[in-house]
Amino acid sequence: MQRRNSTLPDERNALRGRIGLGLWSAVIAAATVPWTDFVGHTHWQKVQWIPFSSPPIKFLDIVVNVLLYLPFGYQWVRAFPSRARAWQAAALAAALSLVIEGSQLYSHSRFPSLQDVVCNVFGSWVGAITALL
């Protein structure tokens, strides 16, 4: 006689969410870390400190950053369905985004920006809210 476990589908969905979260985190890192352009010194003068005020402000960059992190927030909620909150997805996205923007300090061709961090956090939050609905 086979025993039915009603939590098994939930556990499988959570596992899929964790795998999706890990894979999407790898996609984000692959797309935004300057893997081939690291140098041994920082470029603090390139940092765009004031979101939506420091040039260059490109609408396409804003949209792409929000869209890049939407799946991140969505997968966070799927990965931890019983305890996930939108603020947790946003906080984790902020940490990931700050690390990635920090890596761009060591690149001649990248421009670290707090605007990117804000857009990334917002995208993750929207993705998490979407998953919670």
C-alpha cells in the first residue's frame, strides 16, 4: 500500500524554485559582471551615485534592469513558498546587485550605478509580489 503525502508536490515546486533561483542568479552574474575586463585598481570616479540624476540615464537600461530581476524575485517566492516575503526577495536582490556593481569598480568599460541597484531591487520586488498573488 502506497502512502500519499500531500506535501510532496509543494516540495517539488520548492525544489524547482530553488534550482530556478540558482540558475537565474548565474544568468544575472554572467550578464552583468565584467568577467574579461578586471583591472587591479578601482574607478570610483565612474560611480553614478544619484539614481535617475547622474548621467547617462538611459530608459532602456532601466527597463532591462527591472526585467532582469523580475524572475529573481519570482523564483525566490517559489523556492521558499511557506515563508517567502517580497521584502526578502528585494533585500537579497539588493545584496546581489551591490556585489555586482562593486565588481564593476574594477573595470575600465563598466559604470557602477546606484540607479541599477534601485531598478534591480524594484524588479525583484515586483517579481515576488507577482508570485505571491
